[in-house]
Amino acid sequence: MMRLLKIYMQRPELVALLVLIIFTTYFTISSGGLFLSFANVRGIFSLYPELAILALGFGLLMIAGEFDLSIGSMMGLCPMVLCTLALYGFPFWPAFILALLVCVCVGLVNATVTLRFGIPSFITTLGMLFMLRSLAVVLYSAGAAPLLPADAPKWAFSDAIGIFRVSTVWLIALALLVWVLLERTNFGNWIRATGGSLESARAMGIPTNLVKTVCFVICSTFAGLAGIIQVVRIGSPLPSMGEAMELQAIAAAVIGGIALSGGVGNVVGVVIGMAIIRVIDAGMIMSRVDASWFKFAIGFLTICAVIANHWFERRARLIKVETAS
């Protein structure tokens, strides 16, 4: 029994899963069962995959010990680039690839500035946040506002599949990809080692700069893809799209058990963390709670998650000592 308790305390994503079950149960009871109705669950899953994809890339970068505050702006800029290219005659898929290449370039710039000049990634990506948002506004206001290409394949991004959308398939595929990268490859060990103890990782010969650069690129690319999926779903780009989404990504990662110091965390925790945020958002609406309390709830839950993770970690160590004695 004590061994099972220790394992549970060492897996913060299991704690997050319990929190998700508690919130789902509470909102289901308080809404008289309407929370789990087909229409409401479908509404939750309309936006959830895009935000979870955004959080996946950010969570991976956090495990490597870095931050990217520009992902919300990238979520707004990438689809704007795609629609602008389509305005100049590019077919959808070439424009899609070029827009994602812009994300790759931004990720490389973030990594280069951070690592080459020793600037904290918080500062580097904060500056990039403002730059990318400004570019999105410029593209939107320069001449005719770009529209979603007429040949945009909604079947590949946003068509409904029962209670889900095709975007859920993207989320599952990317989550599996990141899970395999973290749990089944040496590169995943390098990511955790780099985020957990940078100097020790360098001493072991791990190419820490390469590891962080790859994570920066993945983070930026996932953010851009999330933006494209959202634009295909709603039908047109907006320069304000993705604003403050980086804060929800941070909250989802922390709630899901990823350590702010890096080196600790997994894919499951991030996915559950974003699910909790979406459940709270939808549950407050169903319960007719003032929407102004949503950010308060997420902030409070984030602080509680950090405290709980530290407490569980300490308790797990004490259980180990007690069972050994």
C-alpha cells in the first residue's frame, strides 16, 4: 500500500487526473447532467485540441529548462502568413508548409539569441512576443485583410467526427510523437538531463545547445500549427488570435506536473492540464458563474499545483525513508 502511495505521489500527472475527475463530476452534478451532454462535450473538444497542441510544444521546452512566451503571438502570426501567401496566389499546402517554415525560423532565432548571448529565454521570447504580434497586425492591415484560402481542406483540420473534430487526430498523433521522443529515445533522456542539470549534462557530453534548439523549434512549430487549425475551424484569421494563450500553456504544464526548473514532466500531464482548464472554462459557463472568475480560478489552481507538487515530492521521499527503516 505504501509503495503504491509513493508511486502516486511521484507521478503528478495522476494527481492532475484526479483533479480533472473531481471538476468533471462537480460540474456535471451542478448542471444537472448537462455538462456531459453531447452538445457541451462537443463544444469543449472544438477548441481543446488546438490549445493542447500549443501546450505540448511549450511543455517539451519547459522540460528542457526554457520558456517561450511568444507562442501566443506565433499562433496568431502563422495563419496570417498562410492567408497572406494564399492572397498572392499560393495553393493551400505550399502556403501551409511555408508558414510552418516561418515558425521554424522563429524558433531558431529564439534559440540562437538565448544560447549565443546567454540571455534568459523569458526575456528573448518576451521581445519576440511583441514583434510577432506587431507583424500579424501589419499583415492584417496591409491592403486587403487576408482571408482563409478557398481551397483550405477543412476535412484535414476541422471537420466533425462524431463528438470530436479532425483536430483531435492531430493532437493524438503529435502527443504520441512527443511521448515517443521523451520516453523511448536517447534524445528524450538528453532533454530531461539538459533541463534537470545543465552542467552535469554538458559534462556527460550531451549537446545541450542542440537539444534546446530542437525544443525551441518544436515549440514554435506546434504553436503555428495550432493557429492554422483554429483559423480553418473559424474561417478567417485575426491578428489578436492567441493573445494570452502562452499563459494558459504555462498553467497547463504546471498543473500537469512539469517542474518550472525543468527536467521533470511528461506528455500525459500537459494534456490533462489543458483538459482541466477547458473543463473549468466550460463548467463555469454551464453553472452560470461570472466569466470574470475564470482567470482567477486558473491562477489559483496553478499556485495550488506548484505547492502540491512540492509537497507530494517531499512526502514521497519520507515514505521511502520510512519503508527502508
